[in-house]
Amino acid sequence: MISMAENGRNLNVVEVGREDMALFEVKRERLSGSEARRELEGLREKAEALGTKKRIHLYLIAREVTGRKPGEAYDLKDLEEILRGSKASYFPKT
């Protein structure tokens, strides 16, 4: 895992195999669906700036996401359900 800091914000990068890379942004606060979408757009911009040819998977994790949640955004309830196995994995298979 590579961790990069930009203007006091952390971006965690995990390389998965030769063809894939996952980028995670973790927020401690509660976000609305529109705030989550803005954060994901910023994450997409960071991904493009990496200039890699790998497939990039983006994930935003927040304490809570209220309202309409984007597909790449997860909150603590989602993670709990994933870890307990009560929901199928949200993460794409490569």
C-alpha cells in the first residue's frame, strides 16, 4: 500500500495485481450523497493525475453517507455488513 498526502489530505493507494489499482479516501465525518459525489469526483481527478494504465477502482469510506449514496461510497454500516458476511461483497472481481 502506498499512502500519499496532498494538502493535509491522505489518499491510500493499493496496487492489486499487474492490471488493477484501488484508491481509497477515508472521511471521518458524515457526508450527504452530494458531498460524497464531490469527494469521488476529486478522487477521480487524483486517479487521472497518477497517469497509470492500470484499471483504477475508486472507494470513498465515510462515517455515514446520508441520502442517495453513490455506488463507490461506503459508510460504517456497509463495512459492518460486508465483514459480517450478511451482504455479498461490494467489491468488483477482477
